[in-house]
Amino acid sequence: MSSELSPDLKAWVGRSRTVEEEVSLSSVRRIAAMLDLDPASFRSGNPLPPHWFTLFFADAARHSDLGPDGHPKPGVFLPPIPLPRRMGAGRRVRIAEPLRVGDLATRTAEVAAILPKQARTGAITVLTMRHTVRRGGDLVAVEEFDAIYREAVPPGARSAVAPPVPAPVEAAWREEKVLDPALVFRYSAVTWNAHRIHYDADYARSGEGYPAAVQNGGLTMQLLLDAATRRTPARLTGFSARLTRALYVGDLVVLAGDAVAGGKAKAWAADRDGNLCGEVEMEFA
């Protein structure tokens, strides 16, 4: 694949679309139950944890618009990048204020950049989407989200795995979580994510070369941010996150982090062998 962007893809840069979402009490209570919180503790008008805006505004593709991997087909919502495998990689977020239960809010999704490049594992393209969330005229959050598109895995081959990097040993807090199939399924349900690698182990193995169903990286970041923000009364105002190594459904993940100092803190996720799988840098007010 050429490192030059085709005219068809160049035309997508700057395109945007806006979707409206009602942050309903029923949706919030389903999310709370998925995260093992008391659903009844959430009431209309309550502010939500600031980072929970990422759980709303799903693209509601018609079933006939889904591709064989469960994602919407190229060109339905996202640019028609000619590489078949798509995975989330990282995000950079600024949060002005939290959503509240009962809000009517909008998210404008803009194609910020499309970057073809040659990586260690072959040709890839990095798509950056800019998401701007508003409640009426008030800004809620701005997020830049990176997704990596990769070449297909040859039949019978294994998907390339990033070299292991050890996670930090010293931490101010630490907890463990089993990524059981019901949790991963419920996260896919509340975020309306039909990507088959997260629930169809046969497809994940035969279609994309993974050893098992793949943990959703968005859920990893959700659990990590939830764990970190529970440990400080300060308000989360922004974060940057990146995924570094795959986890799989059924794995045990270790969530750990530093104490807040100077309005900042780091947290990370590791697998049972101590390999770094994801990390987040947070800012607090």
C-alpha cells in the first residue's frame, strides 16, 4: 500500500456528521449494572463520571450495512480505507464538564486525519477522528480517537503481537479484574459494538489470526479510568490513553496507578505476566 493518500480518501478529511443522544436513566442504569455499580443509585439530573461520555453516541448502522467483521462497511460512517482489520489505538481527551442523566446532547464526529504508513507488521493506516460533545451550546468534551487499519492475516497465520514491555512494578494502588465473557458482552451491548473479534472466538482465530476472542480496548480504558478516579476526590479534566498489547476474553487484568500529584497521575493495565497492555495519563482539577 502506498504511503500517499488517494484523492478519494483526501476528500474525507474534514467531513463531519452530528448525532443526537438522550442520556436516559435506563441507559445509565444498564451501564452502572455492567460496571458492578448499584443501578438505583443513579437518578435523573445526576452528573455522571466525566469520562462516561465515551459510552454514548454509538453509530447506529443498519444491519445490512455491517461488514463480515461486524463493523459498518467502509464508507458508511468512516472513510473507505482499503485495509480490512481495524483496532482502536489511543485517544486524547479534554473534559469541560460531565454529562447529566436526562441530558439531550450531541456529538460531532470529524475526520481529522488519515495517515498511511509502513509499520513493523506491514502496511497500516492511522485514522484520527475528532469528537466534540455538546449539551446545547455548552461544551462537554473534545476527544481525538486513533484507529489503526491493518492488512489481512494470511490463512492459517497468527496475528502479529507487539514485543512485551514490562509494566511498572511500584504503584500507589492496584486491583485485579477478570475480563469474563459476560462483562465483555455487556460492554459491547451498551456501546452498540458488533466487532466480531470481541465475542466470536472462532472468527477471531480463523478470520484475524488471534488466539481467542479479543478484549475490547475501550473496556480496558473504562475500567482503568474508573479505578483511578475512585481514588481521588479531584475532578478529571482530561486524559491521554494508548493501548500497547492485546488482552483476551477470560484474561485477568491488573489495574494499577500512581497517586495524584500536582494535578496529574498515571495508571496502567497489565496482563497476568506483568506485560504492559495499556496506559493513561490523567489531569485533575
